[in-house]
Amino acid sequence: MTISKELFKEKFMDMLTEKYALSVEEASPYDLYTTLATLIRATYAKDWGITRRAYNTTHEKQVYYFSIEFLPGRMMKSNLLNMGWLDTVEASLKDLGIDLEDILEIEPDMALGNGGLGRLASCFMDSIASEGLPGNGNGIRYKYGLFKQKFIDGYQVELPNEWLSRGNTWEVRRDSKAVTVKFNGHAYLKELEDGSLVPIHENPTVVRAIPYDTGMVGYQNGTVNTLRLWDAEIPLEEEINYRSIQQRREIEDLTSVLYPDDSNEAGRRLRLMQEYFFVSAGTQSIIRHFKANGYNLNNIDEYVAIHINDTHPAMCVPEFMRILVDEEQMNWERAWALTIKVMSYTNHTILAEALEKWPVEMLRSVQPRIYQIIEEIDRRFVEQMTGTIDWGIIERTRIISNGIVHMAHLAIIGSHSTNGVAKLHSDLLKNVVLHDFYRLYPSRFNNKTNGIAERRWMQLANPTLSHLLDETIGTSWRFEASDLYLLMNYKDDKKVLHALAKAKQVNKTRLAKFIEKETGVIVNDHAIFDVQIKRLHAYKRQLLNLLHIIKLYLDLKEDPKKKIQPRVFIFGAKAAPSYHYAKAIIKVINELANLINNDESIKDQLKIVFLENYSVSLAEKIIPAADVSEQISLASKEASGTSNMKLMLNGAITLATLDGANIEIRDAVGDDNIVIFGLTEAEVYAYYEQANYRAFEYYESSVELRKVIDALIDGTIPNSSQEGIEIYDSLLKYNDEFFVLRDFADYVAAQEKVAHLYSDQEKWLKMSLINIANAGRFSADDTVKKYAEDIWRIKPNKTPQQV
Ligand code: 26Q
């Protein structure tokens, strides 16, 4: 798909007339945005149809990626890039007096996710399409995206994110593909005259699930896959049964909000209903589609793979069984064998509080038939295992115990593959967290280290560096991320290193302007831009970063003549609205920022910027300008991390613990090109075993640390005494769950090393280059290829490419 400037301009102006009867001069930026979006969609629509028909006629196996979150961010620039239109459109609009960048800013982020898990799902959608793989996304069309974050008096305040209020050009509502989903009521087995039993679901609440499809445009390969998101409505024929406002509200609420917790299992009934809603709608629509196309359900595993992204869609297992057994009259054993072959599951966390568990009574009341099927799966599991292994293992691995349904157990028992998202994480699953399951099913366990869509995180976010790469190593890296390795040939090339420095400076200056516009804070764009961007969570240890900044501040106050390597500490983070402690950290960082940024004596040496409303589009502005990438979670807690990969790709130096994918980044770049500190996972586990961590001892024995901790409560940081006390107590009264004090000294030393390295610019630039050159191994293109080969067993679409 290429287009000439002339043709594009003609089509664009025709569309503007058609849609709004306006000329370019008369149109508002919003009019221009929707016009361009409409034209883009109309253009890829042809390939979208061709792709769908190709999948239907070739009968190739397809994967359905079920995820309760998708976090694509903005779509326009990505679609333009993938269509091969970006440069032409930019130049053509310029001719018309329009700045493409201004138009892009109009688009609201599609933020139907919290963080890593949802963003990973969207990187995968991009990569699946770009690899020409037959793959579909399946999720929920939340009316409100992840809340908008504002700071008021330094406190996080959440505002609704009405991303659909002006419509959404990318989606297509498909009424003809609606299905019905049943909740509530009562389920039992009725005995027929011939003695057979049929399942009956009495008095259910019936909901109509309507799909909204969005094209997922592959990178210049003619493939356009589908992301299908479901909305809930009251079925026309059921209107009579929805008489009270409350009954109607329950349906409206179903797809209204995304739960804003990214690690804490809230146990809410509505959340469980959301899970069953998109699972049931998606599974029904898959089976209906394959039946309608004449496939035999007896070998559906040759045509369909269903991926369960974390446990939120784990009810795919009983729902698939329900359809095969109840609706298609397949026998249980056959249906179960097929279910296991079709399903696969990814685990994204080992934090106990994030593992989904539902009370039996709640699950039974939300979907009584599904509960019965889970009970039967559990009964057969126990029966099959009895006598073959210790009873203790069976008790710990069964799905239902003590009135609780364990969703991870359901996902593991009901699928052929369980994977972790980085080597360390997968090892911990096998050896610790899911060890009992590993003993039962060793061959089901595997690792698939996460990856990122290099197109968005380099080509779109960092055009400056992209052009430099083109000039230096050619353009093949745009198709094959591993070709970034060609840059290694230039690691001692002064000219290239100098150009790299210039590119980074352009990005830093741009971010500095943005910061000034957004916050009023003027930052020194020659300072180290030190970035920590991720959800706010105790285990991610934004607190460690904060304590180090306090230390720098105290040092400067104590010795006004002291010179340090100037720094700008940049934060971006949302806290779950109910996560009180995380919000306290935000407040203290904001108050410290206020203090330091307004302290004349500090001058340009230290600034703190906490940017509001961290999001995909904000990440795209921050990441290209980063010098230092803070990846400082307590070892063993961060399953993988993906901002670590994005920052590395953009030439930031990683300052990290040996956690998640940081370990693989270290292996890729070598010890000299990353700064590692802190406890290892083995040391953390040794503390757990010996129960011998005493945070207080670190406080007591280090004057330096004591000064820093005391600053939390002695009034040094204004307007945050309550929060200061809470944090102080978490460290000293509650013994510092995440070993912040234990790692403090090591972190300070690592930060000193960073400052020292930065002072030798040539060395720093070489490190930066080596990071960029080795980032190709974290391409999501490769990650999804591995999923495709090892787990889903799907092959790239063979139809002729329409480039
Ligand atoms: C569960 C139950 C009830 C309500 C909410 C949840 C819930 C929601 C979201 C639990 C977890 C999440 C999200 C988890 C997540 O984003 N995990 C991250 O996944 C990334 C992609 O694999 C990893 O890189 C990160 O390390 C991991 O933290």
C-alpha cells in the first residue's frame, strides 16, 4: 500500500468535503483528525476483508488471544506507519498547511488496560499482524478507560476517562455477530425418560454481547487482523424482564469500567461477571464461526488455539467444555481432551495477593452451570490423581478447596501450556510458586520472555534516532529488529557516537519543553534524565528512588559548595485508587519535588518532575529522552517488566536489580553496559527462609541512612507529615517488606557509578549504543513467533502479500 502525495491530498480533501462540507482552512483540528482516520480505515478495510477471507479459505489454524485488558494507546500514527503511508501523509499535510503531529495529539489514548499486561497484549497484536500470523484479540470494550490522573495539592485524584465521548473511528460495530450470555439463575441436571441427564439453566439473566471490531494493521505486509471487544446490551426480546432501574444498571455496568487494580484481587462480583461475559461471548463466537464454515468440532484443536492472558479469562476452560458438552452433545472425555489441546495460559505474577481466587458461592451465583462444570473438572482431577501421588500435592493443586475456586489451578489443569514471561520468572514458577504443578505436568511448563513492538517504541516514538539508524546501518532493522545489531560495528566510531549524542539531545530538549509546558518546571536539558515509569507499587520500589533523591538533597544542603552531576528525576506512575500506601508515596514525591524545584540554592543540579497521567502516549514522549532507566524492583517480584526493554531500545542505560527481564538485558549487553545492584533472588529467598531480616538494624547502623529516613518525619519535606509517618512506619515498624533499607547503600553506590560513567561522555555513548544494538532480542515479533511455533502451532498466512 503506497500512495502518491497528489492522490492522498485529493482523497483527503474529498473526504473532508464528504464528511463535513469543509475546506482545510475551515476545518478544526478535530475535523481533520476524524477525516484522516476515516480515510485510513477505509484504505485498510480492503486488506482487512482479504485477510479474513484468506483465513477462512486456507483453513489455517488461528489463535484467539483472550485478555481482559488491551492497551494500544493511539492508533493513527501506528496505522500510518504500518500501511507505509506515514512519510507521504506527513509531507502532503504539510503542503496543505497542516502539522501531522498536531492532528495526532487529538486522538484519545485507547487505554483499556492498567499497565504491563495490557500493553503486552497490544504489542502482541501488532506483532502477530506484522508477522502475518492468523491471530485475533478478544476483550472488553470498556466505556471508560483507565482513570485520568491529576495531582491536586500533590495528591493523586482520579477522573473518568471518557475516551468514547466523541466516537471512535477505528471500530466497527457488528450487530450480526452478537451472541447472548447467561448469568445468574439456577442450574441442575434433568433426567429424561431414557435415563440420560440434560443440563438445565433456569431463570438466567440474558445479556446481549455486541462485538466492536478494530483492524490490527500488520507492518507493510497486507495483513489486517481483528481485535474484537465486546459491549453488553439488554436483548430486545428480554426488555420485559428488565423492569427495574437496578436490573438495567447491572447490564450497563458490566462493560462500563476497567478495574483499576493491577495487582490486587478485589473479589468483586461485577469483576467476575466481566470475566465470564467476554469469555463466553468470545468462545461462543469462535465455535459458531467454525461450525458455520463447515468445520468438524471433533478436531477443532487443528483450527483453533485459545490463549488465556493471566487467569482473568480462565473460565474459557469450563465455557469451552459447556459448549461442547451441553450444546454440541460431545462426550466429556473427548471434549476435555480437545479443551486441553486448544487452551494455553500465561502467568504474569507471583505476588500472592494478585492470584485470583473466587468464593464458591459467588461463582455459583454468577454462573451456576459454569460452577458445576468446574466442580466436575475438579472431581475428575482428584479422581485421576488419587493413588498416583501424595495426597498433599492433590490438596494443594486441586481447583476448589475450602470454599475457594483457584483460577490459576483451573488454567493450568485445563491447558497444555503454562508459561512465565522471563527466564527467572519461569524458573520461579517451576521451582517455587507452581512447583506442585510442575511435578504433575513438567512438559506443560515453558518460558516466553516478553518483548515489545519495536515499531511503536522506536519508529513512532523516536524518529530522530530512527533516521540516524537508517543512515548508519540501513533500513533493514525496520523489518527485522535483530539487525539493530549492525550498530555494533560503530561502537568505536566517534562520528556515530557524536550523532547519537545529538539525537538524544534533540529528544531531551523536546521533553524539557513539554515538561515546562505541563508543569512549569524548567529543567536543565544537559542534566542526566533519570526515568522511572511504571505503576506505583511497593514492590517496584519508587521509594528507593525517593530516598536516594532525599540523600542527594541533604548532601547539597549540608555542603553548598558540593557539585554533583546534574540530574532530572522523572516519574510517571498511577496508583490504584484504593492503594493508600502507593498514594502516600506519590504525595511525598510531589512535595519533595516542590521543595527541591523551588530551592534556589540547589540551582540546576537537581530537579524532580512527576508527570501526571502516565499513559502510552506520555511514555512515547518520555522514553526517547531517557538517559537512565530505573528498574529497581525487589529481586523475584517483577515477573518481567517491559519498560526496561523500551528504554534500552532508546539508548538509556539500565540501573537495575537482577529481577525479571533485567537479567536477560544484562546477559545481552554485558556487565559493563548496565549498572546492577542489590539483593539477588536467591538472597531474598534466603532471608525468607531464615526470617532474619531486621530493617531497623540498617537504620541504626548507618548515619547516612538514618538522616534520610528521618527526613520523612522531621518536617524536612513540607505538607506530608502523615504520609511521611506511614512510609517511615512501613520501613521500621513493619520491617520493610521489600528490603528497601537493605538495598539502599548498594543503590546509592550504583547511582554514584551512573554519575561517574555519565561524566565520561564517550564511554557513556558507547554503552548507550551497545544497548540499542542489542535491544533487537526483545522484539515482540520474535516473542510471538515463539508462541506461534511452540504453543499455538500456527503458521504465517500464505496468501500473496498486497504491499
Ligand atoms: C486481578 C484480579 C482482580 C482485579 C485485578 C486483577 C489484576 C489486574 C491486572 C491482576 C493483575 C493485573 C496486571 C498485571 C500485570 O500487568 N503484570 C505485569 O505483566 C507484565 C507483562 O507480562 C510484566 O512485564 C510485569 O512484570 C508484570 O507485573
